[in-house]
Amino acid sequence: MADLTTVNSEPILVFSARAREVLSPHIDALGQWFELRCDEAPYFLFNLTRVVDVLDQQRCVFSYYSDGGIMHIKEFAFHPELVKDELLFKVPQRRGSFNLATDRFKGLVEQHGLTGFRFDKVWSDELQIVVPAPIPEIPPAPRTPVIGPLEPAAVVLLGRWQAAGMQLLGQSEGTSAEAIVHAIDEYIDRWQDEETGQPIDPATVDALAALWGGQMVRRFDWRWCQLDKHRAVSAPDGSLMMLPWAYVHACFDQVDLDCAIALAVNMLAAGRIPPQQPGGYVDVMQRVAHIVPKR
């Protein structure tokens, strides 16, 4: 197995025992190690806590929330004299799950022949700043899911949940499906950024998930269904599907998860999701991710 992997496709750093042995002398002071239970081999999650204010904000390109808070960093720029001695770090403007590294870290990985790493360059000047991430592994062949109609209780409540979602987001009847989905994405982003540590109200999950699924029905003529034990919405031929409740729950439970709801809908609308075999029920949300994470 590779020396760098991930958990549930999330952008977190999970190292092999060999990688920990190599990297520990250099990064122990930058975060915390947690041993994971893994049948194949010992693996260790590294929670990076090193946060440094090294962005050259005059040269960065940001997108903002309506209240002026930073939503995304579209283009990075750094102060070379402040970042030159760093190894692995985050920035306070979007700390979330955005792990950044310098050439020094990349050199350590290459010097010791550690496997499974890719480095996505976000800035280059006197030195490079990269995002360390695992090389995706080929997933196992999916098993055949059990498909059925949505459970009766959910059918009865769908309209109520969707109305609650529209009210929560301040949306009106004539708003486009894309705009509503963007508002859902932005609501989740904002909640993740606040990092209150408080559990989300289940009614909010119901409202957002039902509203998201409803826009898939409205925009793409998808269908509500029950997939195994999950409420789902799928393409008419069963080639693609989404699990709104499971995904929205995951975004609220794991604030480092980079929400890609709006991106998925935009890619579907633009025809950028590759065709899949009818009846395969491929989860769209496992096929999309921002090239540069929002945080």
C-alpha cells in the first residue's frame, strides 16, 4: 500500500508507518498523530495544526461571502521571506482542510522514495508552494445496490422539508435550480467555516437534503428512490445517483470535507460527467472535487 492515503476520499493526511518514521523528526512539532485501525497495515492520521500568516493578500485573488468574509482563495500569493523556512502549514484565512507544503517537504518525500504522493502547485516564485495529496486508487468493483421506492414517511414529508429549505435559505418560488443549489453549497461552507463545534439540527439536514434532491428532479428529471438504506435521487436510467442526506450529514459532521454540491450540479448541466452504464447507480459526489479545495 502507498505511504500516503486518505479516509473516505477526504483531503486529510494519512501516512504509513514508514512515512511516519521518515517524517516525524521534521513535522512532529507541526501537528498531532493519531493511529488508525486498519486491517492491511498500520496507518497514522496527521492533524496539521501549524497555522502561519504568510499570504500576500494584496496579490491573492479571493471570492467573498455577502458579509465580506473570504469564501475561496482563487489565486495564491505568498511572502517568500515569511514562508521560506516553513515545511507543512495552513493559512488563517482558510485553514479548514487546506494543507500546504513547500519544496522542502516535497524534497523529503522524494529523497526517501515515499509513494502515493502527488503535489498540486498553487504558487511559484523563489520556491514552490504545493498541496500534498494522495494519488487516487482504483476503486473496487461496485456491488449491485438494492433499489426501491422512497419510504412512505419521506414521501409525505418531502414537500414540507423542501419548503423549510427555501425559507432557511431565503429563496423564492421562481429561483433557478442552479441558484438554489449554490445557496445550499454556500450555507454549508459558511457553517463549516464558523466551526462552532455544535451538532447540526437534524431538521436542517432534512431541509437542505430534500431541497437539493428536489432541484435534481426539477432540473434533470431525476427520480426519488431508496438505495439500500439511503434516500437517494437518480437519473431515469439509473446510471447516476446522489445520496443527499448522507452527503449533507457528512459535510456537517466533518467540517474539513470540501462541499462540492454546486460543482456537481454545474458539471451535470455542462455535460462534463462521463456517461455511465444504465443501472450502475454511480454516485456523482464520489466523482467530483474542486481542483483547488475551497479551504
